[in-house]
Amino acid sequence: MECPHLETGRKVNVCNVSLTMMSPSIYETNVYCATEEYYRCPILLAHTLRLDTEDVERVQ
């Protein structure tokens, strides 16, 4: 199972949760994006934390 946030292209892959729409390295793709453990990806974790922070700021 591949990460649902990874957009694969002909020449480059793009991470859609990255603020800068970065292209994951081959290592990152093999370790995080192309496995069932994509939830361990540091970029995805940072994205999730940003979403949680936005929710807290709206409540205050």
C-alpha cells in the first residue's frame, strides 16, 4: 500500500502534505511512501501536528 498523499509522476514524485510540495528522496520513498508504514513519515507527522495546532488556535 502506498501513501495516499504521494503523487507519482513520470520524472518526479511529489508529497502533497509538504508545505513546499517537496519531492521525497529515494530513501524516503522506499522507507515511508511505498510501505504500509507511511504514517511514520516525519512530513506527514508535521502536517498532522499543524492541523491540530490550527484547531487549538480556533478554539481559543
